[in-house]
Amino acid sequence: MKNLGLRVRLLLFFIGISCIVWLVSGAVSLRESREKVDGFFDQYQMLLARQLASADWSKAVPGAQKSTNRIIDKVRGADEEDEAIGFAVFDAAGRRVFHDNENGGDFIYRPQLGRFVEQRVDGEKWRIVWIASADGKYTIAVGQELEYREETALDIAEEFLYPWLGGLLVLLAASIWFIGREFVPLRRLAAGLERRSPKDLSPLDDVSLPREIKPLTSAINRLLGQVDDMVRREKSFIADSAHELRSPLTALKVQLEVLQLSQNDPGARHSAVAKMEQGIERCARLVEQLLMLSKLENATIPASEEKIDWRLLVETVIEEYRPLMEKKGQRFQCDVGERGPVEQGNSLLLSALLRNLIDNAVRYGLSPAQITLTIAVDRIEVVNTVARGTEQYLPRLGERFFRPAGQNENGSGLGLSIVEKIAALHGCKIEISADGGVFSVVVEPL
């Protein structure tokens, strides 16, 4: 059943339910018809028995039966049903005094006065009522064949069910046509999707679709929009990455040529080697940042959830940059509280967030800069007291691969982009500000 299409399943379900309802209605109708027929003919039997009981049968003579039969035979248009009714009159000795000339002549004298009983007459089941005559000298038996009642009940039920059966067939035919017609927009939508190019991520047209299907198409359109946005970002990411990698690779190639040409010049050779080391370091850092950003672009939740020990994270990161701070004459102050803005998260990603914040502050801070790191329940803040020239570039800080002009430090321009992605994964946002040479980055919960 699950392998069948939705349209076929709907039709089979509707046809099955309709047939079951029709059969149940037929059974109920037949039962009701039987009850009505039994009630009607029981009353008819009682009425006839009452009339027969009030007659004076003491004057009945043997010739009266024949005379009555001849009179009945002469009635024009009479269509006497043999099975419809039968009666017989018996005297106290059980002798048949009078009957209806048909089935009553076969009645056997087995009286059960005052009630209906089922007895066999000529091999058939009959329902017979036995009563005494008004003078108490005779016994009246009025009966009817049960098969006749059953046929009558079936006829009544058939007259009721056949029109309904015709209506049911018309309804089923109309339902098959209507369901097929309502599925046409879906088939048209499916055909359009099959013909669509993989590069076509435009929204689906849902104007002609039923209202119940529009939530599905709206979800598909949102997904197509997200895919289109992701493809655009991936293309931009690849283009920007290629552009950024071209410069250090070109510089490495130039320095390699200088190294080859300066075999007899130790000073030039040493300078070329030093510049090549700087270029390789820059390429390695750029590739590392690109890989990190690529993973974050497609991430939706942190890779793992664990309790964050902010003091341990800070100590690890600071030890990495302490030699560079001392070399540049920078001072560092740290204020780490018991809890940070994120209590459960990915410690590796949050460590990368701190590393990029401290790296930016140390690399682009001038001597003698004061770098302050504050971690509290409501924020992570890194402040650099000497960072000239950042105010004019403030709106663009955080863009991928953007670096302010005049920078001599090696970098990729991806640090703040990575910070922003990691912060978003942990339900936070970043705020960047610069005032009078004081540059600060704040990570705070949304």
C-alpha cells in the first residue's frame, strides 16, 4: 500500500469507505425493513383474527366453503397471494370447520392460544397466531409464510439501496475525476522541477497551487534561497581566497628568483630567505584561517557541548602571545570572572575566538599599547589603547579579507569574520568601536 501513489491511495480509501458505508447502510436498512414488515403483518394477522373470532361459526355448513370459493373466484382483478395470509377455523374437537381454500387447509391443529408461534405448514415455516372465538367454542388460526415476509423485506431494502448504489457510483466517478484534476498542479510542478537546470535556483511559482500545498512550496523556496545564498557565498569565498593566495605566492616566486640570482651575494641571499620565511608563514596562516572559516560557513551548531573553563582558555592563549607582546613593548591586563557569556559550548571554537581577538590586538597595536581582556557574564571585551587610524575603517572591519591600508603586519583579514561566526554559533554578537585611538571589540549575548 505504501508503494502506491498518494492519488491511488486516496481513491482506494474513499472507494473502500464508501462501499463499507453502503453495505452497513444496506444491513441496517434490511433489519429495519424486517422489523417494519413483521410489525405490519402481525397487525394484519391480528385484525383478521379479531374479525374471524367475532363471526358465528355455529351456522357454518359443509357447503359454505365451496360457495365462498366460487364467490372469490368471480371477483374481477383479484390477485390473491397464496403466501400472503392463511387462516383456518377449528371446533372444540380439532376438526377444521372453515379455511381460506389455500394454505389454511394445511394447518395442523396445535393451538397455543394468545401468542404468535412458528410452525411448519406443508414443509415451510409459518408465523401463526392462535385465538379463541368470541363464544369460546372455536379456535382461530391466522398465519403467514415467513419466506414471504423475508422477500418483502428484501424488496423494500432493494428499492431503497439501488438508487443509493447508482448515486454512489456517480459519486465515485466524480471523485476520481475531481481528485485527478486537483493533482494536475502538483504534476505540473513536478514536471517543471524535472526540467529545471541545476543552476536555476529561482523561487517556484505557487500561484495556481492549492492552499494546502503552498506551505511546502514556501519551504522549498526558502531552501532554494538559502542554497542560492550559500552558492553565492562559496563562489565569493573561492574567488577571494584565490585572490588573497595569489599575492603571497607571487611574492614567494619573486623571492625564489632573487635567491637563485644571488648565489654570490650572501646579504641578498639572507634577505631573500627571510622574506620567503615570512611569505610561507603568511601562506600557512592564511590557509589555516581559510579552513577555519570554511568550516564555520556551513556550521549550524557547535560541534560539541561542554562546560567552558574560561580561565584555562585565557591562560593557554596568553602564553602563545606573551613573547610577541614583550617584543613590541605592550602591556597586558586580564580580568576573568567565574563565568563568561557562554557556559556550555565548543571549547576549541571559543579558544579560536579568543586567539583571533588577542592576535588582532597584539599585531595591530602600537607600542606602548595597553591591551585589556575582560571576561564577564555579560561580555567578552578586548581593548587596545593605541590603535591609530582605525576610526575611518570602522564600518568595514569584520569584512572578509579586508585590511586597513598601511598595515605592515602579516594577516589575512579573516580574524574578525571568524570571531563573528563563532560568536553567532554560540548565540552571541560582536560590537566594534574606536574612539581616539582606543579600539575595542565586545562579544555579548544576543
